[in-house]
Amino acid sequence: MEVKLPDCRKCNNGVLIPLSDYGRDGAPITFKAWVCTNPICGFNVRIDNGEISLGKMVGQSQK
């Protein structure tokens, strides 16, 4: 089965890829964020503590 990822509507050059994470209790959080594959664009959308945030800088975790 082929999966078609959505095109980035900000730059129209990249696609949005889903990222997952784990919650405080170790429960998986599927699709916590979507990030554009175009490094120049940097568009992202995230779910943090139940709130949606757009465009915060994405970087390496210090953990």
C-alpha cells in the first residue's frame, strides 16, 4: 500500500512528514508533529499539551 504524504502549502517544494513521540507516562503519541522536508521552508505544526502550535523553530532535542 502506497502512502501519499501531503504537499507543504507554505513552500510547495516539500512534503509534510509525520513525527511521533512519547508522553510523560511513556504512552505513544502518534503524529505529534508534521514537518516540511524542505529545510529552507521549516514549516511545522505540533501538538503540545493538547494545543496546536504553528511554525515554532524545530531543532535538536537537548535530551
